[in-house]
Amino acid sequence: MRQTKTIRTVAGAILALTVIVVFSAQTRTDPAHAQQAIASPQQADPKLKLLDPNDTVVLLLDHQTGLFQTVKDVPIRELRANTVVLAKIARLAKVPIFTTASEPGGTNGPLMPELAEVAPDATYIPRKGEISAWENEDFRKAVKATGRKTLIIAGVWTSVCVAFPALQAKAEGYNVYAVLDASGDMSEMASQATLARMTQAGIIPVTTNVVLCEFQRTWARPDAAAWGALYNELVPHYRAVSESYQKAQETALQPKK
């Protein structure tokens, strides 16, 4: 009996090893299989493409001054500055902007005033107590009415005000991007856990600069200077590069004494 069991064990090991060898050989010799293995995500899934401003809506959710005081994973100054630039990017690209706030008359506080200043044509949609903006019927209908299927979402907190509507919209068939540096959470752990949850659901994490570059796409456009100004505002070091380059050009054009 013991000898029979040993023979079966050895036979099973040999069979498993044979399967591994055959599979490895196919991977090396089958060009189609090899090509599939190294295919980029964009080749594998046609939905993973660059952002198209003509199919996009920007949702700025709950950027409220009361909630800002609880944010610990990003400096508040950067959070506010990135949110402002994100709104300016959307305006320059003629992308609809929707804003909302949860209980703006309570401890969460009003929306940051900069949004009204830089995006006066953004559509503000009040809620009736819903924590997730997507559960507000007016908000959901307004987004649907645009006919656009790509959502760029930023907000405070990332784990709630961004994640909840992002997950719900994704489940309804929208392509959803979360702008992490224009969002904030109560801790780094909270934002990291949320990032993992959203990416597992197919939500794509990006930064404000990514949105800027993908919307612009080329410097060969009549409004290139306006896009350049946004880079200078978003990235102070880039502004320093621009200023030094401009000064060098001016100096080069001056007549030599």
C-alpha cells in the first residue's frame, strides 16, 4: 500500500512538471501568446485612452472649508491651489463643471470661495442631506443630461465624497477618473486604502497635471499661452524655468554694446 501511494505521488509530480514545461515552451514559441503577454493596457482595453474634453464632465465635490480642517494627507494650500487649477483647466477646455456641498450650513462649512471666483459658470447643485452626491437625483440627472460618459472627480474626503459617487457612477457604466492631488482625506492610511479600493473597481487615479496635459494635447494651438499659464500656476518650478528662458531670450535679442 505504501509503495503504491509513493508511485502515485511521483507520477503526479512528473505530470505537474510536464504541464509547466509545455506551458513555458508555448509561451516562448507562440508569437501570438508572447505578443498578448507584453501588450500594453491601452492595447488590451480600448477604453483606456487619453482623456477627451468633448466627452468629459468635471465634478468638484465638497471642497468645504470645515472639512479642510480635517485633511491630513496633503497640505491644504496645495489642495486648494490644485482644485483651483483643475477648475481653470475645465473652463479653458470648455468642459462642464458641477459643484456641490454636503450640509454647507453646518460644521462641514461652505465651499471654498475660490471656486466661485475662477469658475463662475460652474453649476452648483444643492443636496438634501445625501452623503454621496450620486444619490442626489438632481445631481445625477444633471450629469446624465450632458450626454458625456467620462467623469473627472475631486473632493474632500477622498474616501467618502470622491469614492462613493465614483464607485456608483462606475457601476452605471461611466469612465471615472479620481484627481488625487485635488482631493484630501483625514489620514494617509485613509487615502491609500481608498486608492486601492477605487483602482480595484476600475477607477483611474490621476493628478491635476495629467488632466492638464491630456486636455491640452499639443502646443500647436492658438490658445497655447493660456495653457502655459496654467502650468506656471500649477508647478512653481516650471514657472521659474519659463521666466529664466524668457529672460534669456530677451537678453539674446538685445543689441551688443
